[in-house]
Amino acid sequence: MHELDLTTTWVGWLCLAIFVVAYYLIATEEQYEINKAKPALFAGTSMFMVIGIYYALNGLNPEPLHEEMVKLVEEIAEIYFFLFVAMTYIETLIERGVFDALKFNLVSKGYSYKKLFWLTGLLAFWISPVADNLTTALILSTVLFTIDKTNRDFLVAGAINIVVAANAGGAWSPFGDITTLMAWTAGKAEFVDFLYLFVPAFAGWALTAWLLSFFVPKGEPHFDATTEMKPMIKEGGMTVVYLGAFTIFIAVMGHQFFHFPAMWGMMFGLSLLKLYSYRLNRKSDMGFDVFLSMKKVENDTLLFFFGILSAVGALHYLGYLNYVHHLYDLVGPTAANVGVGFISAVVDNVPVMSAILKSSPQMGIDQWLLVTLTAGIGGSLISFGSAAGVGVMGRLRGIYTFGSHIRLAWTVLAGYILSLVLWYVQFEIMGLY
């Protein structure tokens, strides 16, 4: 690990300026009509190139920089390939008509927009502890979009609800979110300890959902029983559903018992999907091509991830994330951990959690669970503050954006504050953990 602090050098200031400008362009993508992946990718790649130039000009050994970049590529690859496989499965399920059938079953029952809003939110909260928040958000935002592609008020409120629910559900499960997984594998708390976060996580989401429900339009999606035929799931559609569930199971179990990267199990699941498509194409005319599903994957979302994680990695290398540790010395663990939630909304929560775990401030289990909670649910405050949010931005491109989220972000903040109050009552006053 290099020991240079470059935050006060010209390279530190220049990289910070690049990050701020890129962040501004990402936040205002609607205004400038620029895809968020472009400034993110430029910032992530150029910042390391500028650091490389600084090293060359000052005759410094580039080996530590090389090692940092290799390590960063590994971290990014884990998320990149995980997302890629999850999106490929979702595109295959769309092609097989699974989501159309699900939409028909929901809409034909005459459920109102509000009922559908609560149903998708509850599903997100209960599925994410098992399937992880990112995959859950991707699946349910696709369900949301198939219900009604044009009702923006329903889609925006529903998308925020799904992101908040998926992140809250992931916060009380060791493998529901990357940050909880990091805290668990670092030995900061036992498996069952995380379950004590259920009440603060659930109540915070419930308050946000209740406030958001006032913005959900009245009425129900258009459905005409005389004209709408029940869509049939194409051959092999349900097998793809089971393969997808098995892929998530393998990814979680492989990480849990063999310490494999989660993407390894996902890539294994992709191989199963490709083998199944080969078998189906051999015996039926109703087969599918996995490569066509891959073609429809939102590459801009993947490239945005690459760019933003690279940019944050550069800030970490320059020494900016060391200020996180100083935060604990200055204000104490409770205030610092609450602040981490706001930091993780702006800067990706994975490197923030990584910086906290590396500096390892002296804290009890109650405080380690608090930072797990805030890093998990704090990312919901901004649309791209969490993997789930970025995934949904890709699914609902042009509808769920930074601007549409920020207009209703106060509902998320209210839920966040309630979660913190309940944590304090449960852990610090009642000692229930």
C-alpha cells in the first residue's frame, strides 16, 4: 500500500475537479441530454492517467499505482459481470414472455396503481435479503415497466419505492448487499447479528413508501378483458426462471462457503443458460439465442459502473477517503456512521465501506451494525448512490433519473431518519442486540 497523500498536490486538485465536473454532468443528464456513462467513464479513466503523468514527472515508482489499478479492476469486474449476467437473464425472461404473463396476472385482477405500488415494494423488501438488492431491483423495475410504460407518476414513485425497499431489505441480511457482505466477511458481526437491523430497515422503508404513495396516481392500468388475450409463456420460459433462481443460489453459496467472487457463480449460471438454449434449439423451433439477449443489455449502465468505481478508486488512491477515518476521530462513531449514509449516497458505498474497514476504528457491534445500515440505506438518498439505483436507472431510462428522484428524495430522507431513531432506541436505549 502506498503512503503518499496526494490530496494537496496539483494532481489531487485536478482529479477532484474532474470528479466534480463529471458528477455535475451525471446529475444533470436530463438538462444536457448526455448519457451518464460518458462523463463517468471519462472521469474514471482520465483521473488515473493524470496520476500516471504525475508519477512520471516526479520520477516515482509506478508499481504501487499499477497494483492499485489491478486490484480495482478485480473489484469492478466482480460487479460488472454480476450485473451482466443478471441483465442477460432478465432480457431472456422478457423474450420468453415471462414478464408479460406476470403483468397480465397482476393487471387482470383489477389491482389499482396504489396496490401494485405496495405489492412491488413488499416483494423488493423480502426478495433482496436472499437474491441481493441489485438483482431484486432489476427484476421488479422490469415488472413495473411492463405494467404501464407511459404513466410517469406511477413509474417514478414505484421505482424509488423499489430502490429503497431493495436497499433496506439488503441491509439486514449478510448477503443482501455488498456492504453487509464486506462487514460480515471482515468479522465485524456474526450472521445473526445483522438480523437485529430488521426493525429499523423495515420501518424506514415503510415510512418512505407511505409518503410516496400519495404521489401514486388513482385508478388502475388499462385492461380490456374483451381484447387482451392472456399471453403465453414461450417454451422454456419457466425453466429459465428456475435457472435464474439457481444461479443466484449458486452465487450466494459459492461466496459463502468457498469464498468465490459472487460473479463466478453468476457466470456459471450463464453457462447453464447457454447450454439450455443449445438443447432447446436442437429439439424445438421455439428456442432462443442468448447472444440476442446479451445484445439488449444496457451497456451504458455497465460502463457507468466502470467509470464511477474507477473515479472513486482514484480518489481513494489520492488519499481523499482517508478523511473518512478523520471523521470518526472528530465527531465520534455515532455521528460519523450517520454521516457515512450521506457520503455513500454521493460516493459509491463499496469504497466508503472499504475505507472504514481498512482504517478499522474502535467500535462495538452496535456501531458496526449502524454503519452497515447507513451505508446500505443511505445510498437510496440519490438515484445513483447504490447499485440498485443505477440498475433501475438503466431499466427505466429517461423516466427514473437523478432529477425525478431528487424531487421526491425528502421521502427517502424521512425514512432514513426514522431508521436511525429506531436503531438508537433499540440498540442504545433498550440494548436489544
